[in-house]
Amino acid sequence: MERWQNTTLGEVLERVIGGGTPSRSKPEYWNGEIPWASVKDMKDGRFVLSQTSEYITQDGLRNSASNLIPTGTVITSTRMGLGRVFRNDVPMAINQDLKALLPKDCLLNDYLLWLIVLNSALIENLGTGTTVKGIRLDQLRSIKVPLPPLPIQRRIAGILSAYDELIENSQRRIKILESMARALYREALDTGQESATPRPIADSPYCRFISENVSNYAGAKRYYATADIDGLAITGPGIDYAFADKPSRAQKQPIPNSVWFARMKETYKIAWYGPQNDELVWGVMLSSGFAGFEARDAELWPLLFLTISSNEFHVQKDIYCTGATQMSLTNEGLARIMLPSLDEQAARQLGRQAGPMLNAIAILQRRNDNLRRTRDLLLPRLLSGQIDVEAIDHA
């Protein structure tokens, strides 16, 4: 520790590069080959970004304040999604809410990434503003950071990045398993077209809508808001509450063989509790922003999951969302969603085929959860010097 320095971000950054948005009225600026990152591409707990939701053209890049950021740069948000950070895996442009941080020679890019992760809560707390919080560059530069020698920076970043690589490997396997299960679902629908007559999902013979709320409980349950869910995974930490202290939105109680989706328009957030993770249900509760269904039994649960998480379901969900300020799906709108209903023999066959794939996904997700928790426990200890990385076996 005697070789470590206490400094500030401003003293170890060479420069900060901002971004911009090409004119939306110019179609020739959009749908090009250059990834264009915004806050919506930044996911909590995911620190590598290689694909973005929007792409711009060379003309769009030239005729805007955006800049092409080289691969491996640390990029953070200074407006929306304060505290989120990623390292770009490919050259990309960024919008005005993001800033690319270029370090001096005394600071490694990979170590800088973890410095921002460590200070994410502080960055969020420094934000000011009424509707959208932002942080000034001088505030960002003033954040105090530990600066060990370069070999130690490299070792610390290597340890933490190893966890991320394991998580990413599991994510790739999850995507493969998910695509295989969805292919089986599509095949079942295509094969059973004649008998797969559309019917309201609320009237399905294979599941029921969950109307019950959380009942009184002893001890604490972990509450997950919609913001804690990203796609098919719980990525947020959640908050533990006793029954008397829980917020009013902590209303929904997961049960075995259930699938939950966020009601808000244009959101894809699924919480699911199948045979491999149904023991988790009694220790958690979900926001009233979720709606859930329970499958009649475990063999019919894969059909429920693949239906609720399908693109067809979410297209209809968005059509029937209503509301003045925030559009979401009411129970009346839910009753209007029509989806194909397989005969029971086909539904159970799908469950036997796709069920093991979904169980494997649940196991991989749990593995990733454990990896994230371990990484997050190590992070402050490594960056404070509590753990002597030089004493760790390099083999």
C-alpha cells in the first residue's frame, strides 16, 4: 500500500470525449453501419458492449457532435442512468448523455472501468436535477480514487474481468439454449396450426392469472422492482423488507411454476420461477408493475414461459397498453390478448422437450448471480488494498 497514491479522476484522465445525436429528421443519418450507444444500451451489471439498439451512417457521424470512440474505451453516463459504465468491444459513436474517459499513462483502461463501478453509487448521489438527474464534469473529475502501480492495476483488473468473462460465457450459452427452446415452440405452433386456435391467454386451460397479493409474513423478503429485471434475468440487487416496512408497490408474490412480465409499454422484463428455481419464490416479492400467470403443473410451465416471453405476446401487450403519462397493460387489456393454444398432448410434449433447456438456463443464471455477488464483494477489497494481489498465486 505504501506505493499506492490517493488522487482524483481529474488528475489521471487525459481527456473526456462527449457525444451527440444526428438529426432525426435526416433518414440518411440513420440505420448505417456505425453502432451508436445511448443510456438504453447500458445494462446494470454488464460492463462490455458490442451491439447497440441504433446505428448511424458516416454522414450522421460527420454532421453531429458525436465521435467515434476506439475499442476498449471506458464510457460512462453523466445524465441519465448515472453510475452506469461499460467498455466498448467495437468502435462506436455515443450520444450526448455519455462520456468517453481517456486515461493518462499512469492509469490502465481496464482498471479505470472498475474505479467507475466502485464509485457508481457516489456518482448517482452527486446527480442533481428535477426531472432528469445529471452530474457535471467537474464533479466527476473531483472523485477521489486509489492509484496503485501499473502491475497491480493490471492484476486487479484481471481478477475482476475474469468473473465478467465467466458471466459472458454463461450468457452466450443461455442465448443458445433460449433460441433452441424458442425453435421448439415455433415448431409446435406450426405443426399444430389446425388445432392451435387463438384464444385469450387469460382463458387458457393450462394456466391461471395470479390475482393474490403478498400476505403477511415473518422476517424479511427481498423486493424486486421492474428496474431490477433486465430481459430474462434479475440483475438488480433488490431490497429486503419486513412486512410492515415494505413499499406500497411491493404487492406481488411469486409462486412455483409462475411467469411474470412488466406491464409497461415497450418493456421486456420477465421474472420466471420454474422447476429449477421455484424454491426462491417465498423469499421474494415483486412490484405491482408485474402481472403473473401460474401454470397448471410443471410440465405445462414451459409453454407458459415461452408464450409470455414471446415476441407475439409483447407486440399485443404494447397494442393494448393505455395511460396518459405512462402507458401500461391493465387487466382489461390483458384479457384482449389472443394467442394460439396447443392441444394438451402437444403442450405436454413441448414441456418435455423444452423443459430441460429452460432448467439449464435457470442453473446458468444462478451461477451468474453467484459470480456477480462474489465479484461485487471483491471489488471494494481489491481497490482498497485490503486484499494483497501480489500475494495471490499467479499460476
